[in-house]
Amino acid sequence: MNQDLLGRVALVTGAGAGIGRETALQMAGRGAIVCVNDLKDELVAPVVETIRSQGGQAFGVTQNIASREGIRDAIQRSFQHGKRFDILVNNAAWVRYQAIPEILPETIDRMLDVGFKSVIWSLQEAVAVMDPDRGGSIINVASVAALRSAASSVVYSGIKAGILGITRAAAAELGARHIRVNAVCPSAIPTEGTQRNRNAERDANRIARTPLGRLGTVEDIARTICFLASDESGFITAQALTVDGGLTVTNI
Ligand SMILES: NC(=O)c1ccc[n+]([C@@H]2O[C@H](COP(=O)([O-])OP(=O)(O)OC[C@H]3O[C@@H](n4cnc5c(N)ncnc54)[C@H](O)[C@@H]3O)[C@@H](O)[C@H]2O)c1
């Protein structure tokens, strides 16, 4: 595999499953030293083991990144382990879809803590440890829900649209430190997290509306994140890259 991330230290939040796990595996395959974060050792350890068994470098950072202290600890441990900090993938999310009359305060709070506030605190912490000359790359995992509307997704769409605003504002503020900040907007991707919201009929409907005629995969999204992490995208910042097989742009 291409070794374009050789020696770079990368933290992937929520890397115990789905898009985050595949991103961690691909980054390690491309030479990065990957800090695998998730909530529990049972989620973190198998990913670290897989990377090591494939000859890559990884270590686990079991931590709840939903608080300022949690994301700070995850980034500081990554920095201490690798003696540098180059790539941050804000991927972790806790998601519930609720129709407007059913939205609960605790749902909003938890979704905001994991998927929005942690991204802001992560910027603060990443800036403190990224080398000002070498810079770094921050990739925020947003969603096509930031661009288009889905059922019962007022909270989710609001948070993901906010992530795009954070991405642009942070890119403007951090460019002088050579830190690039971009986002990816995946369409529906089969993962552990989306399993209970999917069924054959819904998938068939999505595929029928997608010009490329299939659902996206975790591999599709991880490859895009790796591209945004690498020097191949060295003059790209403040962008949201939609990875959806054409779904959101062609079906009007
Ligand atoms: N899968 C999709 O269809 C899809 C589409 C668009 C965007 N996304 C976004 O992609 C990202 C990953 O989605 P996924 O489907 O792979 O999710 P997933 O649920 O399969 O995996 C997410 C991981 O994050 C971990 N996590 C949750 N809260 C955490 C916390 N506080 N601290 C640390 N880890 C935590 C979970 O334990 C889990 O292992 C999310 O930001 C999601 O919104 C997913």
C-alpha cells in the first residue's frame, strides 16, 4: 500500500466500529501511527490487534471524547505516545433520529456533546500539540444530512450542518499554522451504527436514486479521509467533500 502517511501520528475517534475502524486500518496501512479511540477496551483492542497483526503501528486510547477533558486526554495521550501529532479524524457520534414532537432534552445534549462540542474542544487541543511549521490535517466526519433533509433528523442535520460551519471557520483561523481542516459528507453507509435504521426496501430505494447504483462502503469513506489527511490534498482546506455516488446532486 501507498506509504504516504509514513510516521505521521493520527487520532481517529470512534475507531472501534464502522467508518472510524476502517479509517484507522487504512491509515495504518499507509504508514501512520494510529491512536485508536473508542469508549471501551473491548472495542479498541481488536482494532489495535488487527493493525499490529498486519505490520502496522497502533495503540489504544479508551476514552469518552464527549467532554472537554475526554477529548483533551485522547489528544494528549496520542501526542505523548507518538511524540508528534499530525492527523485528527473527528468521527465519533452518538445518533438518535426523533420526530420533532418526540425530541428529548437528553438526546440533544448527548448528540451535541459527542458530535459537536467535542469537535470544538478537539480543535483547541490539536492546535496546542500540532507542530506550527509542519502543520497538520483535521478531518470532520459530517453527513449528507448537513446538505439535504432526512426524516426525523432535525437534531442530526443541525449538528452536521454546524460541523461544516466549524470546518470552514477553523480552516480560516488555522491556515496560518499550516493546519488544514476539511469535512467529508457520506451518504448512508452500512455500519454497526446504522444497522437498526436500515432495511432491504430502504436500501433498494437509495440505490435506485444513486447515479453510481450502489450504497457507499466504509472503504469509500476511509479512502477519502486518507486523501484529505495526506499531502495529496495539500492545498485543500475548508472544504466538505460529499461521498455519495452522486445522490445529493443529481436527484432534484
Ligand atoms: N454510517 C452512515 O450511514 C453515515 C452516514 C453519514 C455520516 N456518518 C457519520 O460517520 C461517523 C461514523 O459513523 P458510523 O456509522 O461508522 O458509526 P458507528 O456507530 O458504527 O461507530 C461509531 C463509533 O463511535 C463510538 N463512540 C460513540 N460515542 C463515543 C464517545 N463519546 N467517545 C468515543 N467513541 C464514541 C462508538 O462506540 C462506535 O464504536 C459519524 O460521525 C456519523 O454521523 C455515518
